[in-house]
Amino acid sequence: MEAAADAVDREAQHLTDLDSAIGDADHGTNMRRGFTAVREGLATDPPGTPGAVLLLSGRLLVSKVGGASGPLYGTMLRRVGKALGDEAEVDGERLAAALRTGVEAVSRLGGAAEGDKTMLDALYPAVTAMEDAVRDGDDPAAALAAARTAAGEGSRATIPLQARKGRASYLGERSIGHEDPGAASSALLVAALAEAVDSGD
């Protein structure tokens, strides 16, 4: 979560620029506010397990992030945290399964699917890539590196799509040619997780 907060802070203006083209021009600002709250909350009362970290982070995002992003990201983190349970350590297979649970929860909450030009266009490829890598015997760092690549590719693949869900869908064909800001922030968070695991943080 520290790596995610750093990444959001660094890329907040870029996320807002993306959102200004097809949304309300506040995605970066909202995400920065949410992850600043996450950083402060975790520092004030550090949870003892990965699952507890994600549960607290999810609650803070719901309470601090405006628009749809707070409920969607908050739901995802809370579902992943719940799936991880009280274990002090999590292996790649368990993490991949938990992430799948979280992404499916986002899909149900938002009523969106892959191809609708939303955050799911980054998250679904990321989870699938991680599951495939774990199945092939890759360690968690390598599996998350694959997820990072897939998330980035998925986010960029939203550029030629027409939005079918969310604020951007109101633009119809005018949403074509722009990267979805939710997909971009999702790719950013997957990359932060991959970097944290790879560095041992």
C-alpha cells in the first residue's frame, strides 16, 4: 500500500489528465486523497496481516475517494483481504485466487465486463496472467511481473474502445481514442504490488 500510495501521488496529474478527456477530471485527485488516507491509516494503526491491511485500506478508500472509484477499489481490496483471511504469509496461488475474487466483486458491483472500457480491462488480464504464471510454477514475484505487463497492455488496449459503462459511456463514440483512467490507475496499482513484492517490501 505504501508503494501504491507513492505511485498514485506520482501519477495523479496524469490520471486526472486522462479523466479530463472522458470523465470528470478528478480521478487523480480522488485517488491521491484516498491513498493518502490509506498511508496515514496504516501508519496510525498498522494491521498485523496482509488481509487486515487490505480490509482497512478498502474501508478508507470507500470513505475518502469520491465518485465510483472509492466503492469499486474499496470493494476490491476488502474482498481480497477477506479472501486472504488471517494468514501472516500468502503464497502466489492464494494471492491470485484472492485477486480473482476481488476483481469479480468489482464486475458485479459496477455491472461491467472486460471490453467495456473500465478498470476491468486492466484487472482481468492481470489476474489471468498471474494465475497462468503461478500454474506454470513461477514464483510470486515473476507471476506479478507478468500481471503487471498484462495490466499495462490491457489499459492501453482501452484506447480504441467505446465506453459502455461509467461516466465515459455518456460520450458514445467520442470516448474512442482515449485511455480509460480507471484502467490506467488499476495498472498503476498492479505495478506497485509487483514492485513491492520484487523488492521484498
